[in-house]
Amino acid sequence: MHEFELIEYFFSDGTANREDVVLGIGDDAALLQVPDDREIVTAVATVRNPTQAQSPESLGRQALAQSLRRLKDAGATPAW
């Protein structure tokens, strides 16, 4: 089974059925409608193989960089 087939299999009934969910669970992100006619994209990054010596700050930078790359690759553009 491929990634999107797994997502469909496990989460096809799990997407929130609410007015503020524009695009529910998918490839590590969702699109939500927020007040004042703005939309927000959320993304989740998993940091693999962190070292024992890696500081929390370094781990946070790594997760942030991965999340930003995923958003860029998906075509998201910053509003600010």
C-alpha cells in the first residue's frame, strides 16, 4: 500500500466535518478557515534519529526547518 492509500484507509472517516475545515487530514497537513476571512495551513514534522547530545533548541530548529520545507514544497506562501 502507498502513503495516500494508507491515509485514505485509516482516516477517510476521521476528517472533521466542520465548517472551519477546508481540507482535512492529508499528507501531514490540513487547511483550516480562521476568523476574518483568513486561512491557515498546519503541518506536522517528525524528527527522526535525534542524538542524545542534541539540544532541545537544535531539535526544535530541525523540526521547524522540516515543516517549512514541506509547506514550501506544497506551494504555501507566507502572509507576513
